[in-house]
Amino acid sequence: MLRLAVATSAVCVCVQMLPALAQDSPSRAVRLIVPSSPGGTSDILARLLAPKLAEALGQQVVVDNRAGASTVIGVALVAKAPPDGYTIGITPAALATNPSMFKKLPFDTLKDIAPVSRLVEGPSTMVIHPSVPAKNVKELIAIAKVQPGSLVVASSGLGTVPHLAHELFRITARVDMPQVLFRGTGQGMISVISGELAVFYASPIAVLPLLKAGRLRALGVSTVKRSAALPEVPTIAETLPGYEATQWFGMIAPAGTPRAIVERLSAEFARALRSTDLKPRLVADGLDVVASTPDEFARDLKRDIEKWALVVKTVGIKPED
């Protein structure tokens, strides 16, 4: 009985120490994987957050870009890394769309990944070429119903939030507005600026200079509330109640990472995102700070996976091999 009591006491002490250990500085550099090329929003966020996390942890945070396969390559590296807190990753909302866009992923999104925090979120802005005689979403829908197939949409790529945002728009508005899929935002935007195609979805920061120059016209944003970067532009939901297609960016770790470590990382990212120097910059770029808890992010991720799976099934998109 004495041995059992001692052993039980030791286990209790170890369990109680976990949060304390998580407060200690790591003993080596932390690897922050970005599953996209340098210059994108995920990369910019990572490079803004890395110095603040390094200061908090007392160790270097190394940003490691691993682009490819719609973020699958980079996310797989995180999912398969040792769950010790030394490998984390930042991911866009493709984390929620990819389970429906690929027949098989090299990881199970809900089982192999530990959500740390939904960092920021923002809208896709529905913009049109000025030659399209629509001043708002209602008028665009009216044109599409009178002239089915005449308004062609440029998409930034298969399975991206802008791509699926329009598929959700087509379902909700019940309109025939086909998409042309490009490989990236740049090509799609050029096709609309030139007047070759009619509609495009992009982040507020990407289209703001073009809106000011009169080269594009904004009709709506895809989030449930208006964007601080484009306060005069209504939400699409103001015309189509219930419509929402939010682009978000979140921090993840390998499944099995000790809860205390995950919670500390989440808290440090929240502190950084709400700092007086970083938050105003993000808001100016059309991104709202979320800084969710791990449990909130896990709940939202599951919800988004189910939502986009239904959209993909409804419109008949074939998953890639």
C-alpha cells in the first residue's frame, strides 16, 4: 500500500507539473512550417508572428516554407512531426476544404492535427469589371437570371475559398454563373481587369488599389459582417441571408502535443495578435483578429469541413487523386 501511495503521489506530481513545464522556455529552435510560397498571407502572418513567439519562448522560431499540393505537403509535415511542440504550422482555410477536394490525404485532418488557434479571418470581396451593369449583388443576380451563363467568374484555383465561395453563391442565389479556374490569384484578377471575364473574388487588400483606380467595382464581401478595410461595401448576406464564406488562417500542431504546450502557444499567439503594433496592421489589410482557443478552433474546423463537403457534393466537384 505504501508503494502504491508513493507511486500515485508521483503520478499526481508529474501531472501537476505539466502546465509548469509548458511555461519553461524550449531548449532549441521551434520550426514554423508555412505550406505556401513566400509572399502569401500565410507567409506574411508567419513572419509577423515568429519574432513575437521567439521573444516569448526565448528561442528562435524558424519559418520554413513548404509549398505544394494546395498546402497538403506542408500540413503533412506538421501532422507527421514529433508531438513535442517544436514543430507547428500555419494554414489557410484549405485545411477545411482539402478533405473534400482530394480522394485521399496523407493525414487525417481531425485525428492527426491538434488545432492551436484560429488566428485571423477575413472576407473574399466579390468584384466585377466596370462594364458589367450591376451596382450591387441584387442587380448581378438579376442579370444572371435573365442571361444565364453570360457572367463568367475567374477563380484563383480549384478548392480555394474563393472558388467554393462562388459555388456557394451559385447554390444560394440559384444562378448560372460558370467559373474558369486559374492557378493563382494573379491570373484570375488580370482576366477580370482586362474585361475578358466578369467576376472575381479576392481579399480586400488585393483589390483595394484597383477599386480606388476605378478598374474594378466591389459588390459585396463574403463574411457575415462588413470588412473594416471596405466598410462601405455590403456583405453578400445582406442580399442572400445565411451566405458566408470566410477565409481564415490558423495555427496547428501534431496531434498528441501536450495540452499544456498547445494552450501556451495559443495564449502567446493571442497576445501577439492583439498587440498594439500588429493588430492595426492586420485590420488595415482586411483581417480581423480571432485568436481563438484550441477548443474553439477544433469546433470551427469540424463545422467548416462539413459545410464545404456539402457544397462540393451539391455542385458535383470531383475530388482529385
